[in-house]
Amino acid sequence: MRFKDKVVLVTGGARGIGRAIALLFAQEGADAVIWDVNEQESGKTCADIEALGRKSLAMQVDVTNYKEVEGSVNKILDKFAKVDILVNNAGITRDGLLLRMNEADWDAVLNVNLKGPFNCTKAVSKVMIKQRSGKIVNIASIIGIIGNAGQANYAASKGGIIAFTKTAARELAARNITVNAVAPGFIQTEMTAKLSEEIRNKMQAQIPLGKLGEPIDVAQACLFLASKDADYITGQTIVVDGGMVMV
Ligand code: NDP
């Protein structure tokens, strides 16, 4: 129960990695708010959180819309009066080779994956500054470190989030707020289920630990970065990838 009486906000928490993060925090005692565009799945995740004896709030929020984000922070404050932890997890892919990638696919990915965390960090850090404490964890990707053919938009957004993490960490450190990132490798979710068998096998062959990761592997790293054990860590990116990328 390391997170008893803490309030965690997870974007894109309806399913996949975000859902695993919200549930793990709830298992450790936290109340959890889910911001997602997927209303149906958000409701299910919140029901599972409540089954663990925790409070939860499912809100339909598009992280690309700053006004919506700001208004939704106020609704969290009405119910919970604070936000201790923000996990910027919502993310999308729109893959295609650079020369064939259209502007709409570039903009959509940058909007959700990079502008989204900016919007949420800006709105939530105002609350954390008043509290004089907070933990922010951004979900990046190893693709933001090594790049990947067919993912120029995604790689740029995830590389951007790592740089954003460092800058936000520097700006918010004096207010007792840490900002770190987790860069997952190849994790079994609906996002990766879309890939062909051939690509999956090729990726798996590059993983020294010999298997794909699970959402819980990413959630455990988030839990650590949001815990007291990580009070003296900020601006860092923890890679959770079975050893694919060693820097
Ligand atoms: P999923 O696609 O399984 O889940 C993402 C969730 O975010 C969905 O519920 C989705 O809603 C929601 N979402 C999409 N757009 C928005 C938006 N504008 N505002 C709010 N919520 C939104 O993704 P994963 O769980 O696989 O990925 C989670 C994070 O982890 C992402 O940032 C991803 O880039 C990162 N990551 C994933 C890896 C993997 O192997 N799976 C590897 C490395 C990083 P909807 O259901 O409507 O789409």
C-alpha cells in the first residue's frame, strides 16, 4: 500500500499499458482518474479499480485539447482536491514511410503523443506547484531513441517527449516535482497486435530476454518513478525493453 491516499491521473488509461498502470497504482492503495477518448473501456477500467476498494473517476478527455484538459483538472479537484501523480500515457501510431506519410498522419501523432503531454503537464503542474509536490511520468518509446523506418512521426514525438521530460524536470525541480520517462520496447497490447507475424518475429529475435514485454512491466517502472524510492531521480528515461536498446 505504498500509494495509500494518493491520487493518480493516467491519460489513455482505458486499455493497454495505461490500464495496467492505473490498476497497479490502485493495488498499491491509490485512487485513480482515467482520462481517455474511449468511454466504454474507461468505464470498465474504473469498475475494476473500484473492485479493489479504491475510488476512481472516468473522464472523457481528448488530451490534444487544452481547454478540455484544463476544465477536467478542475473536476478532479472537485472530487479529490489534489493530484499527486500524472502519467502521460495516451499515444497513437499512424505508420508509413516518410515519402508517403501525409500531413494529417504527421499532425495526428504529434498532437496526441507530444502536444498531449505538454497540455496535461502544463495544467496539472499548476496544481502540483501549489501542493509543493508531485510526480510526473511520461511514456516515451525506444523508437524515440533509436528511430524506426516507417515511424517518422512516432519517433519524432517520442524523441520529443524525452527532451520535454528533461526540460520540465529542470523547470519544476525547485517545486519538489520530479519528471521522468519510461521508454518501453515491444509490449503486447492492441497497438502491437496490429503488426504482422513476420515483423513480430523479427522484433522478438532482437530482444536479449527473448520475449515481448507485458503492460505490467511498464507499470512497475512507473510505480517506482512515482514512489518515494525515486525522490532523488528526475529528468531520466528508464528503458523497459528486455535489453533491446542498451545505451
Ligand atoms: P493502446 O492503443 O492500447 O491504448 C492507448 C489508449 O489511449 C486508448 O485507450 C486510446 O483510445 C487512448 N487515446 C488515444 N488518443 C487519445 C487522446 N487524444 N486523448 C486521450 N486518450 C487517447 O496503446 P498502448 O497501451 O500500447 O500504448 C500506451 C503508450 O505506450 C503510448 O504512448 C505508446 O506510444 C507507448 N508505447 C507502447 C508500446 C507498445 O509496444 N505497445 C511500446 C512503446 C511505447 P482509443 O481506444 O479510442 O484508441
